[in-house]
Amino acid sequence: MITHTLAVDGGGTKTAVRLKKIEPTSTLIEEFILPATSLTLYGEAAVTQLTHYIDEILATNQIIPKQCYIVLGVAGAGNTQLKSKLKSALAHCPHLYITTDAEASVFGANAGQGVNCIAVGTGSVAIQLNSLHETLQFGGWGFPIGDQGGGAWLGFRAVQQTLTEFDSQGSSLTRDLVMKKTGSERSQILEWISQANATDYAQFARAMVDIESQCSTAKAIIEQGTTQIEQLSQACSSNNTLPIMFLGSLGQFYRERLSPAIQGRSLHVQGNALDGAEVLANQKINQLNLGDS
């Protein structure tokens, strides 16, 4: 008998975990934050880390793997090779569902009901969830080739503009912001760039929002990002009348800047990716129970 659910949201900046006992009644055992486990950013190291987290949680709470339905919503799970490695590493857990953090977010946003979700954090992606619980994804191709308008995309352009200003001996608050992290010497900047990943670039996004009203460089980059998120929202929602919900650290920021047509259909989010992973776990358990009946 399945007596517990373990919901995991593994992203580029953190990993959120929620363990619940569902028999005889639903009871929260623990919920906490762990270091990031994005498959996109950390590859096989994330596979090892996630496996360690799950094994430790089950052992600490004296739960046998077959008693727990585990749903992992992990950034980068769209990569079939890495997803397969993660599934193999957790082969001792018979009740396991691995999906992207984006899909988990969609199931959490409207409590498993139909919705267009525009998720903008480190990256950007739109997912449509219909009444049959089928999903269709737009964008989300990953940084740097895609994820337009996301935090890493904004930060990448801030660094690009900083290099332009460095060469032209120009100045801006954006340049000052970037160089506090990269250093102000060419050798320091080159070293930083050679090691930087999406998370490193995304760290500039929130500060750019804060200085936008005082810095034309930040304002121009954010306006470009807004155009990208408008296009992503239109692509996802133009063929349906479902509500639109904005997720992620930058989702609500962009929501207020989009067209009246998009804003008019937008509703407040009911839950996050961790909630979505839990919704999925309960759905999977119900399917198993129906199969047994």
C-alpha cells in the first residue's frame, strides 16, 4: 500500500521537497529547501544529488520505497538521456514519475485544471494544460539558445551591454551592477564569462528591475524581454479560452506589462511546482487504485 507522497521541485536555484503521509489521513511530515538540482545546469551531478536526497529522506523517515509515490519535477527532464539516468538511479523506487519543473508548475497553478501557464524565472517557458490533462509546450529551449525574457537571458544581455560600454568607455548603472560581480579588468571579466552559467547570469535580473527607472540600459533590455514574453504568451493562448497564469520570480513582474488582451485573461496562481508535483502524485495514485479495482 502507498502510504506517502514525496513531491520534489528541482530548479536552477533551489530544490523544494515536500513529504506527506496520506494514510489514514493526509498529514504533512516535512517541507524544506535544498541546493539546486537542475539537470540542465548540473547534469549527472544533479542525478547523484537527487538520488541522495530521496534515499536520505526515505531512510530518515523509515519509509520503504514501495510505500511512497515520488514525483520529481526537475529542470532539464526534457533531456531524455538525463531523465533515463535519473530513472535508473531511482530504479529501487517502484512508484516514480519524472517530469519537468515546468509541467509540475502547470499542474500546481490551477490545481490540475485547464490553464495556460507562462513561467518566467531563470528561463522562460509556456505550457498549455487542457481538460484531458494533456500538455503542450512552447519555448523553454534552454539557455543560451532560448528562454527569451528569462532571468538568464536578461543577465546575458546586461553583460553584453557592459562589454560594449567597456570598449566605448561608456557607463551606466547596469555596467556598475555587472562589474561588481565580474570585476572591472578585462582579464577578470573574461575569467568570469568563461565559467558563468545560466544561474550566474540570472543573478543580475532582479537588480535590473530595481534600477530600471534610473537606467536606460536596463530599461531597454527589460522592454526587449517584455516583447519576448508577450510573444510567448500569445503563442500559448491564442488557440483557446483557458485562463492565463504567470509563474516564476519574474512572472508577475511581466504580467503587468503585457497587452490588455493577455492581462484580461490572467488569474492569480493557486499553487507552485511543488504543489503540482503533489497533484500529480495523487493523480497517479488514483490511477493505480482504479486499475486495481
